[in-house]
Amino acid sequence: FWRESMDSDAPTLSRYVMSQTKDSELVLLLNALATSFKLIASAVRRAGVAQLYGLAGEVNSTGDDQKKLDIMSNDMMINALINSGVCSILVSEENEEPIIVPVDKAGKFCVAFDPLDGSSNIDCNVSVGTIFSVFEKKDGVVEDLLRSGEECICAGYCAYSSAVELVFTFKDSTVEGFCLDPTIGEFVHTRFNMQFPADGGKRIYSCNEGNFIHWDQPIKDAVDAFKNGIEGKPYSARYVGSMVADIHRTLLYGGIYIYPADKKSPKGKLRMLYEGIPMALIIEQAGGIASTGYFNGKIGEVSKLTPDAIHCKCPIIMGGHRDVGVVYDCYKKAGVEV
Ligand code: P6P
């Protein structure tokens, strides 16, 4: 009995990564990322008692007021990645300019990340997360990150909530989930080959309806369809306003997440490199769809977009065939080729 009291064979993140690749630098990269997620989780946990709520008095690349936790989380990721010795270029939502790793510590990866996405929610204890995407260096210049999502070698997010949960995927591989076990300080494998619910899952639509007046007609028609219920089946509205929370729920429960291009945000609001592309890789490799909706004159796929600047934006419509199909039907009715 006593031997079952502890897992003497814990399926840790490092063990999983080493089982998937012989590239020791990739193992080092994931370890450095995991270390930063543990540090951020600790800072988020302590925010209330360590006076980490509130503004830091600066603004970021998005023009958002930076929270103390934004800056602390950003420092934690930058320091962990620079000292991993396997990165050359870092792009953070919190930094207008890319971070060029000193040559003596430079390696073959380029990493784009939003260290604490949804941090406008942090002061009211709503869950937040880190989102990241990884590319291989070409020339060691920032243009190495201005590549199609199809060249992304791995991507994922870490949710800081009731559990600290890392969900990530290697390109052309499965989506795996790891929970931080605080008793051993390791991410352990808890979800295997995550799949978007085949039937579309729960009928949930997730969008900021405060933008309704700015949307194009097909998006308005699709959201109205969800509101009115489809084939007599009602939908629920769920919108946290933290992308990691909204996407994680959509991946696990089903439904659709919509942040379209509109009159207010002609390129969408979310960032391509460290929100759109990583989430698209996760959703697609879990069997879902990550569409841009009508963007650049056509209906496209987020994972096939190429950023023209490190902080450029993209529209995002993510879900299963059932609900994304409702959006597509509305575009077809408007005469758009889908
Ligand atoms: P809105 C948070 O600022 C964020 O980048 C995502 O985490 C979230 O999904 C979205 O923006 C919320 O945007 O316009 O609805 O407040």
C-alpha cells in the first residue's frame, strides 16, 4: 500500500519530450519554458499577498497599460530563455522590439510569447495564461520569425487557474496536456492526444458581443443563429476575456471561439505570432478548425498566415466543423466563396 502513496515513475514533461525527440536543444528549450511557467505560476499565486496587483506605470507593444505581473512574467520568460543557451531571437507582447540573445548564449530557436495573456483580468482573480510559438533560426535576425505558421515547430499555452496546466504540441504531432504537481515541482502528463469533440461538443459560442455593431453581416448572422439555437438546440454564451481560458474550454468542451476582423479591428485584435498561430496549431492538430473568417479577400486558415511584423494581428474563428460550418454557411449566403 505504502508503495502506491507516491508515484515513483512520474510521467514528467521532460520524459515526454525526450521520448519525442533526440534533439537535446529542444529538450533544453521545453525545460526552460517549463521553468518560466513554474515561476509565473508562483507569481500569479502570490499576487494578492505580494502587492503584485495593479499597474506598473508603463505600456506595452499593444498600448496596454502594463501590470506589475506582466513585467515580472516577462522578465521570468526572457531570463529563462536567454539562459537556456538555445534561443537566438525572442519576441514578447511586452516588448516593442525583439530581444536578440547575446552571441555567447545564442542557440537555434526563435520563440514568440505572450507571457501573461489576459492580464487585464488578473486583479479580479480571473484565470490568465502564457502562450508561445517556436521556430528554428534561419539567419539569427528578426525576419526568422516572419514565417508562416506552417514552419512553427512547436506551440502551446499554460493556464494559471484551478490547476497550472500546460497544453502543447510539436508540429505534425498530437496535442498533450501536463499539470504542474506542486508536491514535486514538475509538470506531469495528464491529458493524452487531446482531440476536439468529434461532434462539435457542447453548444457554446464565445465572443465579445460588445463588438457586435462592428462585425460584418455574416458574423452577425452566425452569432444570431447561435443565439436563436440551431435545429432547435440552444447555445450557451461563455466569454472569459482571457484567450487561454476561452480556447482551453473550447478545446475541452467544444463550441466556437470568435474574434473576427471588423470595422474597429480590420486585422482582428489578437496577435498572429503569439496568440493566433500557436492556438491554431493546437486546435488543428486536435482535429478542430482555425479559420481567419473573411480576411485579405478570402476565407483562410490562421496556421497558413505569415506575419509581416512581429506584433501583427489576425482574426480568429476556432472550433469544430459543426459550428465553424455555421459561420461558413453565413459567408456562402453572402456570396463569399468558402
Ligand atoms: P476583448 C486579452 O487582452 C486578449 O489579448 C485575449 O486574452 C482575450 O481573448 C482578448 O484580448 C479579449 O479582448 O476585446 O474582448 O477585451
